[in-house]
Amino acid sequence: MYIVAIAWLYVTLLMAVTERNVVAGVMTFLAYGFLPLALLLWLLGGPRRRRRPAGGDGDSSGDSDASGHDRASPSSGSHGTANCSSGDD
């Protein structure tokens, strides 16, 4: 999806370059390119923002615990042993 956004910005940039003065070029780029594209990407990115965890730690997979080690699940074939050992038992 980003390749289409980059291509559209390129097209509007070329439209802006052909304007007669700088102010018209900037307004053309903003009105036809940047602002509508920013709104579109923001609206289409809504579901991704809702799925992101509220903590904002960057780990959206949820496969590790607070210490960063993988969690053991009964169906993972670990036979009751944990995937990480702390050494302070």
C-alpha cells in the first residue's frame, strides 16, 4: 500500500512543479497530495492501531512474558518443563 502512496506523492509533486509560482505549487502539493493521502493512510491504519497493545512496547506478538522469555504452553510438547530457567530455584 505504501508504494501506491509514494507514487501518488510523486505525481502530485510533478503537478506542483508545473505551477507558475511557488505558492501555487505548495498549495497544489498540499491540497492534492499530502493532506488527502495523510487522511487516507490514517483512516486505513485505524484497525492496526486498535490491535496494537496499549503499552506501546513494540512487541505485538504476545509470545513472551515480562522477562522476555518464551511462555511454555501445554500443547507445545514441553512435557511440563518451562522454556526458561532463572537459576535461582
